[in-house]
Amino acid sequence: MISALMPNYNRADLAFERGEGAWLYSTDGRRFLDFGGGIASSSLGHGHPHLTQAIAEQAAKVMHVSNLYRVPQAEKLAERLVENSFGDSAFFCNSGAEANEGMVKMIRKYHAENGHPERWRIICFDGAFHGRTLAMISATGNPNYIKGFGPAVDGFDHVPFNNLNALRAAITGETAGIMMEPIQGEGGIRSANDDFLPGLRAACDEFGLLLGLDEIQTGMGRTGKLFAYEWSDVVPDVMSLAKGLGGGFPIGAVVATAAVAQNMKPGTHGTTFGGNPLAAAAGNAVLDVLLAPGFLDQVTARSDLLRGELAKLAEAFPHVIQDIRGRGLLIGLKLGVPNGALQAACLARGLMVVAAGDNVLRMVPPLVITPEDCQEAVRLLRLAVQDMTEAKVAAQ
Ligand SMILES: *Cc1c(COP(=O)(O)O)cnc(C)c1O
């Protein structure tokens, strides 16, 4: 018999009733260290007093009014995103896929308004993940996500990641822009090479294309900068955000330069809930924490601690942990054992982590983790690795 809740997810038989910081407490009385962070979304952890108070207070005042009226909370959030990024203007929506849809529409609209409606195709990369709407499964390009949902939406061309020659060869008179993740998240925490982003920017400038960065997973402090592009000298023309932006409250955003944003005149795009007072209050509360002096340096310090401990574990079990990838608190462990099996072994030990492509185990904990949380996570991971290697010996 079909479950009332549609069976489109592969859920662990586990539910939580409350959380505090990086810890979650299950309905059956156990506690878990959450290094999956609701898939890189619970940026302030669970029950963060500033975030929960901001949401509760705003909910009691006014939650939703629609975009027929001014929303001061959204104006403030937009001003702060603009002030702290390359952008001049921000649009709010409700999810990552929706932010990417908006970003692609803005890239196309820019060319249409500048006399080049024939420029509408977007170059994407093998191993990318951009979301699950009809257009974004095509942008993602993974045949498993497209199968059964009709013909792929046209307009997305794919080239290998980190290959500038292939990228330049794929540009035609119909190309409008490039969409890329500075570090591929779902694809297996694969970082762009140091010369790749500058190479993309140069190609965009040479051919009049727009550079769109999908910072849905890498943005909002995840890598130790507010946005991952800040690790380079490159600025994009447009950028999508979601995941950590609301600290667990659903909100997405597109941040764009004036040249891109000025084409989005009244009536061109919209969404009923986008940037409503409640969602914007959550976003502002998250930014209060992320922008506090020293916070992002603390993310880097936690990352250094965690990566140091993980390196010791990798040294002890080189056949299990083959590589440590990513930046800041976006950490990928390239495994020599199946990632799903180690993920399950971790959960049995009370550590929540997430699988990613390329047989990678992903750690994307709340950005507020303590040094003790880091030590405990690696202790639990070590136990899980030992459980797996002992189970393997026992099976032989
Ligand atoms: C999660 C993610 C998305 C999709 O976001 P949703 O909120 O699930 O629609 C898009 N791009 C990247 C890089 C992501 O990590």
C-alpha cells in the first residue's frame, strides 16, 4: 500500500523531536551529532536563540503580505546581500531550484533586452547539480534525474568540469551564459581549479556572456567566506543562493549586477511567497550571525581543526579515506569503501553525514560547531570506520 507521504525519498527510519546546536534528539530517546546540517542548510544549527526568536517575533507580527506591497524585512536583507557581495540588486524566492530558474531567466532576459534574443543557451558542467524542476534537471544533466519526465528541456549544453578548452569550444552565437558551482556539491565536493574561474570570466568577457554562479551550497559562509567566489579575484554577473540563507527556513535568492537586474521590470518574474516578512526575518537573523566580527574566521578555524583530525584518520585508514576535499565546512571524503555503507555505519554510531556523488561522504555541519563537536565527530567516524573494517574481516 502507498504511504500517505509520497515515497520519493529514501528515508532512514528515524525522526527527531528537538535539537540544540549541532545535536539532534530522536523520538526514541537517542542523540545524534548532525554533520549533515539538513544538507548544508542548518547553518546556525538547531534551536539557535537569535534565529528562533527572530522567526517567532516576526510570525506573531505579520508573516505574509504578498509582493503587492513593500516588505521592509526583504528590503533590508537585499541591501545587506548587496553590500556584502558583487551584486547591486536581489530577488527572493523559496528554494534553490527556483533561484536557479530565476538566474537562467535573468541571463536570457539580459541578452533579449540587449538585442540578442538568439542568445539563450546556457553552458553547464558534467557532475553539476542545479535542482529538480523540469529545466533544472536538464541543467543538471544527470540522465537518472531526467528519465521518465519527458524530453529534456532544451537550452543547456554540458562540458567537462575544469576543462577550459572544452568550455571555449562549446560557445556558439546562441550561448547566453555559463552556470557553475564554485565547488560541485552533490557531484562529490569537486573544486574548480585555481585557473578555472578566471578562465570562465575571461571567456565570458571575450564572447559577451554572463557568468552565473550557483552558490546555493557554497554560499552563506559555508567555505569560510560569505561567498565562495571571494576566494578568487573573479566576480560573477549573477549568483543564486538558498540552503544556508534561512538557516533551515526555506528561502532562496538571486543576486545580480545592475546590468542584469535592470531588465527585470515589473511583471517579468515573480513568486507569491518570495521574500515574505517571515522568510526575510530568518535571512536577516542568519546574516546577523554570519557578519558578526570574527565569525567567518571561526568557520575556517573549525575547518582546520576538523581537517587536521580527518587527515590523521585517513592516515590510519588509507584504504577507507583516500582524499579530503572541499573548503571550509564543505568537506568531502573520497572513499575506498561504499559511501552509503559508511554513512549507515556513522548513523549507527550517532553521527549524521550525507552521501555525495563520486563515492564521497559529505560533512556539512552547522557553521556554529564547537571544537568539541569536531573532536566528537571524528571519534564517531573512527568508530564507524572500525565497525566497517571489522565487519569486513568477520565476513571473510
Ligand atoms: C541543493 C542545491 C540546489 C537545489 O536546491 P533546492 O532547494 O533543493 O531546490 C541547487 N544547486 C546546488 C548547488 C545545490 O546544492
